[in-house]
Amino acid sequence: MSGSNFKDMVSGVRPAVEVAAIAYTGDINGVGVDTSNASRNAGTSLAFVVNTGVFSGGLDGTNFITVSFEKDDNSGFSSPTAVPASQIYGAQRVSDDADWDLLLNEAADESNSFKVGIRLNDPSNAFYRIVLTEDATVVGVIAANSLLGPDLQPEQA
């Protein structure tokens, strides 16, 4: 589409590895994504995609992972604060489009993908990261990526 000012998913998104695919054995903090160059007025969005594998012993009400998010004003996350629920939206398990409560705690959560968005409406905190917190004993493979991109709407001339 030569000459078009329409932002599409391929040319307008910046993916980054937040948590490399690893054998999960404990709490993990993502590396963080810098949103300082994002134009919040233009509707730039931040999303996270979590991919899971099979977990030894399975995921259940005792053995589970809590997913949360932190924000900070510096890339070192020296004083992170939790992203409030009001800034988290669209959390879904991809296989069945079910609403996701940010817990990996049931058989359907294994070998699956999850997506969640973060509202970028806090100009004092430019860095965001995912936090995976283990409850009980969880052994499995998990990965997370961040996607920073446009809201996929036509730009205003």
C-alpha cells in the first residue's frame, strides 16, 4: 500500500523477549520494555503474550503461577510499583478466548498461549515488565514476549 498512512501489525509493532523460554523453577521478573518513545496520545498499546508448555505434576489450585506486572521510571526497576488492575485489560487464554484471571492454575493452562494488554496512561513510568510468581512447586516451560505497537487505527492526517 504505497503512500498509505495506515499502521499495520507487521510494520507498526516492536516485539521483545520478556522471559526467554526456560524450564520454570521459581519466581521470574521479565527484562522490561521501554515505552518512553511511545506516543500515548496516538493510542500506542503494550501487550504481553505468555506461552506455556507441559508442567510436571500439572497446574492446579496448589501448584500454580501468578502473573502480574510492574512499572518503574527507570530500566533497572529500582523502585517498581504494581500495575493496577484498572490498567490491565483484555486478558484471555488464546485456545478458547476464555477470560483469563492472570493465574496459571488448571490443566487447560498447559501448552497454551495467553494475551493481556496494559494501558499506557502513566507518563511518570516508562518501563513495564511481567512478573511470574510461583506458588508451591511448579516445574515446566514458560516464555513471555512484549509487543509495543500502534492501536492499528488509521492515523489522523
